Amino acid sequence: MKKLIVIPARYGSTRLPGKPLLDIAGKPLLRWVFEKALQSRLKDGVLIATDDERIRDAARAFGTEVVMTSPTCASGTDRVYEAVKGRDAGLVVNLQGDEPFIEPSMIDDLFTAMENEKVDMATLCCPVADEREYTDPNTVKVVLDRSGFALYFSRSPIPFRRTDRTVIVYKHVGIYGYTGSFLERFVAMPRGILEETESLEQLRVLENGCRIRVVPTAYNGFGIDTEEDLLRAAQRLAMRT
């Protein structure tokens, strides 16, 4: 079963224009993510999917395969599907291009969980680090059922801790796994009101009655969404080089 990692990259971020190519500690953000993907032990290949020639040219300089996708892709998942269409991929990992702190072992944990548990779609979570993350709308929270499947994802603080502040709150980690057949189903699903309200494409799956397995992981990082995130990431990554 072929296992592919796809990194969707879009130039036109509203909060951080040109985000994939912004310099962090001497490298473009996209390169940090790509180098983590390369270290996965279980992958059969890594692709970068974009509709922007600037990103294409920079990514080719990394030495990776770049797939040019349609500029009309509605989401990162649609871009991933275009990239793997016709490649006979059994499992596909969608690695967000703004997650430089994802570890290769986390990618492999996702591949392993999908193979062992025979689920159509999976993602990762970890406990929120502090109250700031709990209330930050850029930190997506997820609540799970007793079997480890997602009940809901939200930018709001969920679950709301009315009295018991010891309840563990999980944040969503920006990486998804799909079977090739489910990815095709996903992009054909109609977008729902929850997806559009929260601007979270994974809600499309829940709104259409499907399930997402959520695997807890050890993660001490964050996605890059703001100038503040960019500065924090640069400081942390500079210490590793």
C-alpha cells in the first residue's frame, strides 16, 4: 500500500501573505516542514502541492516533487486530492505547511494508526499548553468520544470548564490521514454551515455523518498563524540550529 505525504502550500494567506516562504531561522517555513516529512520512516514519497509559481520554484530548490494544482481549490484537502489523483495512493497524509514542529514520529504514528485500526480518516491531538491556548481562536480545540473519535472541533474554548478546571482540554494538531478512497469521498461532500462558520474543513466530515479517529500524541509546538507565532517559532528553531 503506497503511503504519500502531501504538503499543501498557499501563498495568499490573509494574516501572513507569502507565509510558506517566510524566513524562520534561516530557512523558509515550508522547508522546515518538508524536512520533517522527509524523515518519516513509513512514507513512500513527499509532494508539495501549490498553485503559486513562487512556491513551486522555491520547493524545487529543496529537491522535491511539486504538483501544480488549480487556483480554484476550495481547501487544502482539495489541493491534496488533486496532487495524489491517479497515483494509486492507499494512505495519504496531509501535512499542513505551517506546522514546523511536527515530528517525523507523529507522521508515522498516524500511518500506523490508520493501518492497524482500519479507519478512513485520522488526525492528532495533544493537551493544550495553557490558558492562552485554551482561549486563542487560532488554536483549534477538539472533544472526543469514549472510543477516541471526534465529536467536534472548534476555535472556541471547548469543553467549557464551568466548574472542574482539571478536565483535560485537547488541541488539534494540523495533520490528517486519509485512505485514498475516503479522500475522494471527502472532496465530493457538500460544504456545511459549521465548516463555513468555524472555517474548519474537518467539520465537513462530521457534518456529513462520517467519523474522524483522533490519536493523542506528545507535541510541544504550534502552527504559524500570526506575526507573534512567527517570532516565537524563529526563537525556538534558532536554538536547534
